[in-house]
Amino acid sequence: MLNNKKGQSEMMGFIVIVVLVIVAIMIFLIISIRNKESNIESKDIENLLTSVMHYTTECAIVSEPRYSSVEDLIKSCFDNEKCSNLDKMACDYLYEIIENIMEDVIKSEGAVSGWRLSIISRVNEEEEPFFSISGGNMTGVVFGGQRIVSSGGVELIARLNLGYD
């Protein structure tokens, strides 16, 4: 009878160890899955991107006082045009203006640790990046949004990602 109880207690010890190992593996899997799902689509980021697109710049592609919005500036950058009043290429000015806008966003939103704006051209379902700018440190959870801008027969997809610590 004593041998039987000793065998039962060894078996219970073995089961406890197996359960602890299974729990540890589950915790590890949950943590690793959360880290892979770090880019989350957000309506707030899409709204921010829409606001950025409507921002009126000091660049006049055609002539003053017809100043271009950021959205128009993206189209002009894609078409390799120049700001007639600033004597700058549209792409160069676009870098400057996006950097300034996003610096202001980071100042007003203390939790944002970094950002990235990528613009991709899509023709016949083929995507090719043509513009990208980023700032800060993209760590933690990354929220993103996108907006499609049409330029002739080409779709320009603007993707904005914000990293939050």
C-alpha cells in the first residue's frame, strides 16, 4: 500500500511539472503573437492623414495665389513638377512640409514616438514606392492608415504609420 501512494505522489509531481511547462509555452506564444500584430489600422490615423492632405502649403505649382494642398503636392511630386513661386522641386518641398507637420503632431501628441509616411504608386495592380519620409523611433505599438490619391491613370497610396510607446 505504501508503494502505491509513493507512485501516486510521483505521478502527481510529474503532472504538475507538465502543466507548468504548458502554461509557460502558452504565455510565450501569446507574447510573441502580440509583437507580430504591431501594425494596427486606425480611423484616427486615417483622419489625421486626411487633414494633412488638405493642408494648404506655400507652394504654387501653376501660379500665385493658387497654392497647392499636400495632396496636390504629392501629385506634382509624382509628375516631377516645380513650385513656381519657391524655386524648389515639389518633392523637395513635400519633404520639408511633411517634416514640419509631423513635428507639430509629435509635440501635441506626447505618446507618439515616431512616424513614417510612404507613398506608393499603383498601376495595373503593381505597386512601386516612390516617396518615403520618417522621423522619431518606431517602437511599441504601430497604428496606421492610408488614403488613395488619383493622379491621371495612377493611384497614389499614402500610408501613414505612427509608433506609440
